[in-house]
Amino acid sequence: MELLKERILKDGLVKPGNVLKVDSFLNHQMDIDLINEIGKEFRRRFPSDKITKILTIEASGIGIACIAAQYFNVPVVFAKKSQSINLDGDIYSTKVESFTHKKVYDVILSKKFLDSNDHVLVIDDFLANGCALMGLIDLIHKAGATIEGAGIVIEKGFQQGGDMIREKGIHLESLAIIKSMTDTSLEFE
Ligand code: 5GP
């Protein structure tokens, strides 16, 4: 998506540890006009009428998923990062290692909001090593729901997540795929 790539080149900052900061327009301050275009593009790439729910993970996926959901007319449900180990029977849970915080979280989702009738589109801001997406896919499997695909705003193509998800036969659409990045250069695939 050209508009997004131009914005990454203009306002993205590369930080140590292969972290791209896009917090001036995507995941801290949010450019709603841009995210609106992102929502439309996800709809164009996932035209299926079967989708019943959009699933994301807190925190930075939520805003993007909500704006995109207006083009799908389905609810957004977000998996929560739980601090509590007191997990009761009314939730699905999985573990996710955070790329940016290097911590393992229990991630939970109420059974009320996902079941075997659901066809789910996953949306998230970044795909790096794929832990967050694998965790969400695990929750979908636990619910017996069907995964319709995964829409990612920025995939870091030099990390393993994208290949892992595509090898599973999941329909993955990343709006910008970064081939390489250094302090002074950033190249898209
Ligand atoms: P993964 O689980 O694929 O390794 O990482 C995905 C999650 O880590 C995303 O939900 C995102 O919040 C965060 N993340 C991964 N790489 C980056 C990055 O380069 N910049 C930012 N801002 N977040 C990232």
C-alpha cells in the first residue's frame, strides 16, 4: 500500500533491536485518515462475506481493528494480556512472548465472544517473529472457529513470522513488507 509505505519512509524511526517506531501515526498518536485507508485496503483484500468477527490483541491492534471493522460490519473482539494466573473455565487462554517487551504473557479471551460458528479475520499492527499471531490463531482453534485470514499493517519480512504463517496455508495480507532496515535505510519488498 503506497500511502502507508510513503508514511513509513517519512515518519518511521528505526530503533536498536530491529524495532521500527511508527508511534507518530500508527500506535501511539494515530492518523485516523491513514488508518481509514488501511481499513478500506483490508476490506479490498478480504472481500469474503463469511467473516463474522475481527480478532486482535491489546493494545495497539485495537484502534486499527475498530476502524477496519466499519468496512466489514462485524464486531471486534480483542484478546487481553492477563496478569492473573487465576484463569477460570469461561475463557480460552494461550501464551504469547512479546517481541517488544521480551516477556511471556497469558493471553485470554472470553468463551462468550468466539465459538465454532465464527469465521475470523485477525488484524494486528506488526508481524515480526509471529508469536502474537500464533497466539491468536491458537485461541481461534481452541474456540473451534474458522480462520479466514490475517491482515497485518507492517510485516518485518526479515523475521520469521510471515513465512511461518504462510506455510500454515493461512491467507496473510501485509500492507507493507520491510525487506531490510538500518538506522539510515529502509527497504520494502
Ligand atoms: P511478533 O509476536 O510477531 O514477534 O511481534 C508482533 C507484536 O510485537 C506486535 O503486536 C507489535 O505490537 C510488536 N512489534 C513487533 N515488532 C515491532 C516493531 O518493530 N515496532 C513496533 N512498534 N512494534 C513491534
